[in-house]
Amino acid sequence: MLSGKEMLELILRRQSDRKYSDRPVEEEKLERIIEAARMAPSACNAQPWKFVVVNDPEKLARLAKAASAKVLGMNMFVEQAPVLIVIVRESPNFSSKAGGLIKSKDYSHIDIGIAAENISLQAAAEGLGSCILGWFDEKEVRSILGIPRSKRVELIISVGYSPGEYRQKKRKPKEVTVSFNKY
């Protein structure tokens, strides 16, 4: 088990990588990444997700096109990624849905965010880079992967070996973002 210090080091090492080598991701690493996603906690254990792992070169090329925008310079790096993990929102169970209605919160969005971070942290632990994408042509992604129109594609996560260097994180100062016992 990781110590608290080792866990924080992993979190600090994890970054959004936007460059990948052509080295394929080993199957056993991919299996552990997916298991980390699958084991993510969720409100009322709803598990409102399906993970579509894409490593077929033809589908990767089509998804890269659906996730990039040349005019805006968005996500042009996706074409380098050897693996894309598409997170599809599934219907939550009754308890989570009822609680969400009562509290005016869609817990499935929170749950999917937690699963996405599990993917990213496990990828970092495996020596891989990742980047969570929210910008893509959802209709095209559904078409490429045969996802029903009734389902929402929430995120795409690129995964692969990054030849890049670690970048120093830029965050707001702790004094601005953290307080104890009062706002």
C-alpha cells in the first residue's frame, strides 16, 4: 500500500499530457487502469458509467478527428494517443436518482469525475500519461462507437506513453483555496 507521502507524490506527478510516443500500452496496464475506473466510488453505488476502451487504429483516427478542432487548435494531440477511454453516462440506480432529485444534484456527473480521476491516477502509477477531454463532437463519437442516442458521452481520456517532461503545476495559493472551520 502507498504511504500518504507516496500518494501525494503520485498526485503531484500526474499531469495532463498532450504528447504521446508510438509505444503501445501493455494489456495488463490497461486492465489495471480499467479496474481502477470500475472500482471508483459512486453515490448509492449507482456506477452510472460504461467505459469504452478504444485501441483499434481506424477507430482511434476517427475519434481523434471528432475530438479535435483545427480552427481553434483544440486537442490536436489526440491523434498520437494509442488508447482512448470513452466514458458514457448510464442511468443511475433508483436511490441515486431519487437523492439527486431531492437535492437538485446530478450525482452521476460527480461519480464520472471520480472515475476519470481514478483512470488518470492509475495511468500515472503505471508510468503512463493521460489527458481528460471534454471537447469533442458527441454525435460523431456516438456514431463511431455505436453508442445509443439516449446515452451521453461525458468524457474521453487519452492514455499513452508521454515523451514529455514533468511540468511544474500552477495552482492558486493555498491561502486562496483552503480555509478551516469557516469560509
